[in-house]
Amino acid sequence: MTRGGHNKRPEEPERRCIVTGETQPKAGLIRFVVGPDDMAVPDLLGKLPGRGIYVAANRAAIATAIKKGLFSRAARKPVTVPDGLLDLLERSYVDRVTHLIAMARKAGQAVAGYEKVKDWLVKDQAHVLIQASDGSERGKSKLRPPREEGRFIECLTGDELGLAFGRENVIHGALASGGLASRVVEEAQKLTAMRVQDSDGGKARRKGTKTR
């Protein structure tokens, strides 16, 4: 998936990131609320009650917010950050992406397997191409994603993609156009950013995350 960021949709609400100070569409941010125990709670669905604290949806920004105590500064009171928050967020986004792909599969809006995916691409039925990050590069190179930006996802391993399709391991998948595809792309962008290591300026990536 390309790293072009999130395009602003018409009338999309914007919020300010407590790390960068920049205002941007909510789609590119992670919302947190402070629970009754003064613990920072990630609100991935954006439905928890309370004043929202927003951080850019990438590993480096979250790490900075934790290191500099920015959750407490934003809340204007001491706030505890859960141990292993970065890994918790990564796992949560894996669950989100695989769940949405599974919903698309059940709705007949997703297919898996080289031949089925190739057929969808040839017939222009594939809105998004999904490929496992740990699949053979030679095999994956035989399928080309749609040319439009944001039409390629490669942030899931074969096992993770397999969970979405109810199989042991999946290398190739495709999504038809529609609301579910847009949601998968949006959540996959966040997962990709959460899997970027921040120790070397974002140059290294965890296994399971690549872009095209």
C-alpha cells in the first residue's frame, strides 16, 4: 500500500495531534480517552465517552507521546499509559483489518487464491489487491494492483490473511469496490504505520509490512 497518507474527504472532521501539533482529518489519527482510573484508553472505533486525545496513527508518534508524557499534558492531569501500548495497538489493528476483510468475504466482496484474484484483476472487479508480506516476491510480482493510489495492501502475514479468509494461509486476496473496501484500506494504513520501527527513523519495518 502506498504511503501517500489520507486524502481529506469532503466535510471530514479534523483534530489536532498532541505530538505534531498539526490539524488533520480524524482518519489519520488515533483517538484516546482517559478512563475512570486515569488510564489512557485507545478508542479505535471512536465511540467511547469522554474528551478525545488525538495522536497521529503511526508508531513513532505514539512512542513520542508516551516518552514525553503528552497524554498527561493534554488531559491536564496525571495519566497512566498501559504497558506495551504500541504492541497492543498493533495487535488491535491486525484484528480490525482481518475482521473487516472477513466481513467483505462473507458479503461476497472479497476473494482469495491466485487464480480467483487474477480473474478479478483481469475483469476489473478488484478494487484493492491484498498480498501477504511474507509470500514469495516472485509469485506476488505476477499480479499487479490497480493503478490508483491506495489500491494495494501488504501489511498482513500469510497466517493473518488466512484468518480473514478462514484458511490456514493466504498469499493473494482482492476486494471489490464499496464501503468495506474503503474501511479496510483506511485501517490497513494505520496498521502499516504501527508496524514501522521508530528506532532508525522509520527505515526498517517489522516483518509483515511493506508498501508499493
